[in-house]
Amino acid sequence: MLFVFKYLTFCSHQLGWLLQKDMSGINIALPIGISFFTFQLLSYLFDVYYGKAKPQKNIFNTGLYIALFPQLIAGPIVRYDWIEKQIMERQESLEDVAEGMLRFIYGLGKKVLIADYMAQVADNIFGAGVAMSVGTAWLGAAAYTLQIYFDFSGYSDMAIGLGRMFGFRFPENFNYPYIAGSVTDFWRRWHISLSSWFRDYVYIPLGGNRCSKRRWLWNLFVVWALTGIWHGANWTFLCWGLWYFLLLIFEKQTGFAEKIGRFSHVYALLAIIFGWVIFRSASMGQAVWYMGMMLGLGSAGMTDSNFVYYLSGSWVVFVSAVLLSAPVAPFVLEKVYRFSWGRNAEALFGAAVFLLAVLKCISSSYNPFIYFNF
């Protein structure tokens, strides 16, 4: 069913291109959240099959797991063995409601106050379609890098917060991925529920790394090809997944990240940014063209008026986004909580963020979560 709804249209168009036939009649709309529905159903089947969980005898409890609305559309992916006991025994409390509301507000702020602003810069630069300066190309790539993080982690925060209000404890989905010291470390921090799902339900059943080197390479290839196309039916997503496959093989075989020491963070961030350019582009041709601009190939100089315009109008949001993508907020909260008024101060801050987010929603046009598309 996932193939029919998500990939049949793409495959038919590719087949039509090869056979020189018009296959445009096949154009199936993508139901929202189908990937997460599918993965949660598969998790239930696998966990019962492997004996990690008992079969659920109550159809309403099964339905509750499958259609758990706070996180269903864009994650985190909740596996059945994680939440089986919570379905049966969870308890709600005022403390959970308060903590959940605050987490929800932080997620809303990430989306509305940061991600949507970064989206304007990224969309304008990526959609220009003309030669640009090196600085402008890098600015657009950085804007999208920040946009997708705050958009997706913001949704995850909102989902975790909503779940907490109802007594559910969902797993964390992000752990400051942009401070990673390697690509391997990045995938321990980014979309944790997806990477752990593929590890436990695909990579390990295939044999993991307890096999011959050739088989191990095949297992990694399968996992990262699936990771890529899971995000959508486009060659860019497959190439994005294989980009990380090649980087991970390179790291594991050479120990490059460890050899370069403190510069490993720079290497990892550059690899991630180039990966997001592939992910963001409409085609691989556009991705190669855009990366050429970033490297100065066919670009319009180092900087131009657009670079100055976008940077001068958004540097405050850029700086705020960079700081918040690192563990600055937990450090500040730890210091604030040492004072008796610390919790009240955070509550007031949360109320201010909520007010600003609501005002921004009222004054802006419709901006859906971009991760809904994947």
C-alpha cells in the first residue's frame, strides 16, 4: 500500500520516459502521514513476531497506537514495544500538563518564529534559478539547513508536548545534531526514531556488521537507500541517502573524523549542508548546479547585492537560530534554575513565546510543516 500511494506515480512516470509513452494518467495523491502509519503498523507486527511485545487483544487500544494523533503526521516514530505499557497504564497529572504545554510552546516557537523566517530566505535563493554569488549560495544552503531542523524538531517538540499532556512519554527525536563531530554522530542525533527503526528492523535482521565485509556493505547500502526513498519518490532523495552511505563507509574505513580532531565538526557540518542541498533541490541537475555556485563554479563573484540584502535583513534570526541549534538553552536554564524564581521566569518566557507565535500566525500566510511532504 505504501508503494502504491507513494511510489507508483513516480515509477510509472520513469517507465513512461524509458518507453517514450505518456504515463501521466497515473497520478495518485499522497495521503498525509502514510509513511508513519505504515512504520507504526510494521513496528507492531515485528515486535509481536519477535516476542518483544504481546499481541493486543483490544481493538481500541490497537487503534490508539496506530492513530496516536500528536506524533502521527511527522514523528517521532513511536514503536509498539516502547509504548505498550503506557497504553494500558499511563497516568495524567497537572505537572505533565504544565510540562507538556511548555514543550509544545517551544516547538511552536521554533516553527513559527525561526523556521518560517528561514524558509523565506531559502525559498527565494533556491528558487532564483539564475547565477548567484558564492556568499548568496551558501546563505541559502545555511538557511535551509536551519529551516528543516527547526521545522522538524519544532514539530517533534509539539508532538512530545501533546503526548506528555495526555500521559504519554514519547522518545526524543533530536539531540542537537548540528554539533556532531562526524556523520555517524549526526545520525545518532538527527531523527533518532527513524534511524533506530531502520537499525532494529532492517539493518540487524539483514545481519548488521556480523557478517562478511561484502555483505556488510550491502546491508548498509540497503538501509541508506531505503532511508533516502522513504522521504519521497524522487531521485534526489535516493541520492541523498546514498550520499550518507558513502560518507559513513568513508568514515568507518579511514577513521577520518577522529584523525582531524577538532576540525571534525567543520567537516561534519559541511557534509550535512551539501546533503541538504541535494535534499532541497527539485532534481539532481539543480543540486549539482547549486553546489557549483557554492564552490564558485559559474557563480557571480564572492558576494553580491542579494547577499547583503538577505543577510542585513535576517542576521538577528540567523544568529538566534545558530545559538539555539547548539545546547545553549539547556545551559542557560540550568543557571536560571539555581534561583528560586527560575521556574516562574521560564513560565513567563514560555508565555511570551506563545504570544509572539500566535501574533505571527495571525499576521502571516499559511506555512505548513515542510516535513509533512516526506
